[in-house]
Amino acid sequence: MIATIKGATLPDQWVIRGNHHDGWVMGASDPLSGNVAMMSEMKAIGGLLKQGWRPQRTIVYASWDGEEPALLGSTEWAEQHADELKRKAIIYINSDSNGRGYLGAGGSHDFQHLVNQVMADVTDPETGVSVAARSRAAIRVGAFSGEKTDPRELKAAEGGGDLPLEALGSGSDYSAYLQHLGLPALDLGYGGEDQSGGVYHSLYDSFHHFTTFDDPGLKYGATLSKTAGRMVLRLADADTPPMRFGDFAEAVSTYLEEVTKLADERRERDRKREALAKDDAFRLASDPLKPVGAPAPETETPHIELAALSDAVDHLKKSATTFDSAYADKGSRLDAARRAKLNAMLRDIDQLLVDERGLPGRPWFKNLVYAPGRLTGYGAKTLPGVREAIEDRRFDDANVYAARTAKVVNNYADRLDQAHSVVEGH
């Protein structure tokens, strides 16, 4: 089901918002909790339309079918309209299940600051503080209690900075837009204090269970409407889409550090395995009554050719910092012609992260920064061409994809340099 509100001044720029409506059985939590929240959000925007308001950009609402079998509805629509989406879509905002608790947000890091701004503006219905304040408190208390905590999250929570977005893998309808077409995407949903896990994809995922145990009073359904609705409205009416590229550059830099560390750790482990085999340590340590053979010998992990990718990430960080600073200083004073030119440059910048040859063994996945893991189900793999090649010991592929990833990162940074020139009036 597709509903469109045509933009008043920028009808060919689309803000797309979706949730699926098909469930394995009753589907009260998964997905109707999110779909009903989206319908409430649509109803509120309909109220604005009745008052005479019109969005500057076109808003497209989608209620997908066929998500549970294989993301069928959203994927077929994305593939059928691929050329038009690449020309017009500025973002796809997704939700799925929803429940009591904290906001979970993942997606394209150039929209990380927007997500944090909205988190600061929406009130948590049970504590009365902002969604952002409650999330920061949970992260700090979790770290104090010994829970495994992302150091970046903890630093942001303690310092009051923006909380980082999760990288998206798969598992919901954003996949085709982010990983096949290269459109920026966000995935939103509240949870952590609901009790839907035990009834997931079962006949017990009923209206009674959901309203009794997952979100009594549907308070967090309303909160999701307020959260996603604010993002839709701000994106639809912003003079220039509210993107901050330093956040993306920082994320990519972190992913490169992780890949470099992975290669170093694999190389060190290979050396230790070789030393243990040379000393016959595996046989001597094995229980003679339950012998276990030594690991098969393997070639030591070589040094991957990451220099070009490192240079590209440095280029990206410099370009992002320069652009963000210039736009913060001069963006509000751009004349109409320069703003139109800037918007055209930024509208498809995330598509520059796509390599049409795709990832090894699965060419449909084309984004070289974000992908679901080949063997991890929904879990994300960042810089996937390089990371998975190292993990699978496909070292020639690792070198090839380090170069290809460097190219798309440089293309992205070059576009930021061009956009900076427009802001500066050069």
C-alpha cells in the first residue's frame, strides 16, 4: 500500500517512510505495533494537510506485504522503481516491531545528528525526561554495572554528545534501499522493556499479549509516531536535508580501525598456531583417550594493502570537517540558485558508496560500507568486502575490495569538496 503527499515546491525529492503489515501468525508485536504507529503518524500529518499545510518535498508512505517470507514487498517495489528512486529519493525511514523501553536507531551516519536532535525533543512517556536523556542514563548505568558497552556510546553518554547510530545489516525492509540502491536509510523502534521475545512469530503474539505485556496503553506506539513523524517533517521541509558528514567520516574511520585490527590479530594467531604445531603442542595437550587433531596448516595472513583505503578515509575526514564547518557558518545565507545546486549534489551522495559489481558471491549487495554478514543473518558487516575477505582468508579479494572501497570513499569525499565550493561561492 503506497500513499503519496506531493511536495509543494520540490515534488521530485522524496522522503519515504515504511513499515510492513504481514505477520507469521497474529503479528500484534511483529509488525503491527510499528505499522499502527506509522498509521497514527500519517493521521497526524493528514490533520496538518486539512489545515492547509503542504510539505516542500514529496512524502511517500509504504505499508509493505511479504516482509516475513523474504522482504518481498519492499524489495520488489525498490527494484521495479529503482531508476526513479535513485533520481528522487533522499532517504528511506523504516520501522518494524515496537515496544516499551529505549529508542533503538540504526542507519546512515550522515543522518546521525538528526536522530539525536529528535531524541532530545521527544519525551519518554514513563519517565518524563527526553528519549535522549533516558538512553544516556541507561548506557552509563549499564557500564557501571559491568555490561559490555560500546566505548563510543559511553563516551557520548558521559559527555552529552550525540549517541552513535548502529550500522544496519538486514532483517527488515530497509535492505533493498540501503544495500542495493545505495539510498540513505534509518531504522527506528522502541524496546528493551517489553516481553515480546518469548512469543515472537507465534500464535501468542496477540493483541492481548501486546497490550498487557509489551506496551500497555500503547504509550510507546505514540512515542514512535512522534519520533518518526518529526524526522519525516523535518526532512520534508528542510531547505537542505539535515546531514552532518563528520559523523559518517568518524564511523568509517572506526570501521577501518576494526578491519586493520582484525588483520593484525589474525596474523598473530596464525603465527601462534604455527609455533604450537612446530612444538607438537596440540598432540601433547590432547587427551590420549579422546584425541583431537591439530588445526589444519594455513598460510599466514599477509599484510593487506590498506594504504589507499587509509588515505581515502583521511580525505573523507578532512572533506567532511571542511564542509560541515562551512555549512554551519554560511548555509543559512545561501541564495536560491546555490541552494538548489547544493541540494542536487547532496541528494544522491550516499549512492556513491555503491559498486555495481557488488560483493563477492552476492552481487545484489552493492554498498561497500554497510551490508549484512554473509554468515551472520541480520548482523551488519561494515566495510564488508574487505572485512569478510580477511575473515574467510580470501586475501586476494581483500586487496581488491580495499581498492574498490577506497575508490567509493574518495568519490564521496570529492562530492563533499564540490559541495563545499558551492557553499563558499567558488
